[in-house]
Amino acid sequence: MKIVVLVKHVPDAAADRKFDEADYTTDRVSVDSILSELDEYAVEEALKISDAGDAEVIAVTMGPEQAQDAIKRALQMGADSGVHVLDEALHGSDALATSQVLAAAIEKVGEVDLVFTGMASTDGGMSVVPAMLAERLQLAHVGFVGELTLDGGTVRARRDADVTETVEAALPAIVSVTDQINEPRYPSFKGIMAAKKKPVQTWSLADLGIDAGSVGLSAAWSVVASVTARPPRTQGEVVTDEGDGGAKLAAYLADQKFI
């Protein structure tokens, strides 16, 4: 079995995230970045299948030079190899262009049985790329999966929302998982050392047969027109209780239209 897991390098949520002043795209160079936390669950689910049988796990990403760190983390966790789609023309690509590039990369990987993704990226949070990939590749899409089992050529998944439902799809399929599906493993020292010897291929848009004019900021269907910095936090108001603290608090909440 061949499994592709899509991983994304995103700005650390704990860091001071910001936009590039030149074109209002997300600054991915001057900030600390990590493998998207939600993608770790996708990597773990792929590795669980690999651990239980004969499966090859390939981590695929697209992005600037630093995006290779996302692949590195997946390899340290246990993935077998990686693919990095790297091209300057990708800068500013929207979800439509991203799905186009990733679909082409998956096709170039070859006969794939499963494609795992996180339910969203922690920087964009759109949750649309998995469905777009399924449409482009003409594969079944099973999204927001909290529990998954394989039975021969069928994937069976439980999804929890307002109701709990179990769905099935024939392989190959695109599966996006939630943070309820497993507990991602922490790379061991052995895994970290082994990752240094695992192969990582770098592909350009030309390698994928994609016209550079169809991706990037100039081809995006939506762009950020302006950015306003979040105002600094102001000092709170202290309510001194002199026997009427409750009334003062109620008055403040009413004044702020909280009640």
C-alpha cells in the first residue's frame, strides 16, 4: 500500500505572526514556523497503518525553502520519504492553486491508495483543499474523520458532528482527519537520526507540467486588500468592592452591552 500524507509548514501560533508588507501575504520567512499541528494527526494515522502492515508513507508539501522542515518532522516521526514542491511562482497561491499543485504531485508519486490530510491548516483554516483534491483526482473524499479502519479495499470512517455517522468509501480515497483520531507520536532519537538518510525529492512546477501563470498571487481568486495591526491591550478597569461591588460589576457589564 502507498500512502501520501500532505503536510504544511505554518507560522507558529505562539509566535508573532504577521503579513508581508509588500503584498499582504502571510510572512513565512521571518517568523518561527512548524509543521501544522493538525497535520501531525494525519501523519500519525498513516504511520499506524504502516506499522500494522506493509505500507509506504510519503510526506508531500509545497512552499518556500523552509517548508522542507515540515517534511523533516514527518520523516522523524516515521514517514519513509518526502516530496517538496518548490517554485518561486507559488508565492501567494490560494486554495484552488494549492489543490492544483498538490493533485499533480500526487499523480506524479504514482499509484496511491490513500491520501491523508489534516482537517484544516492552522494558518488558513479553510478546510477546503481535501475536497478540491478529491474533485481534481476524481477520488472519494471522507472528511473530518475521528476514527478509521481499513477492510481490504474499503475505508470505514466515523465522523462526529451534530450527529455521529459511519461512512465507507472504496480505495483509493482522500481522508482528512480531526484531532480526535489519535495521539501523534513524538520523534525518538532513533527516528531523528534515521530521518537524515531518508530521500526527499524536490519538484518544480515544470516537473509537474503546471503553467506558472495559473498559480501564485496574480492568479488567486481572492487577495488581502489591506491589513490593520491589532491594537495593543489596554489596562483593565478595577472595581473596588465597598459593599456595592455586585451593582458596580452589573453596571459595567450593562454599559459594555454584555448583559
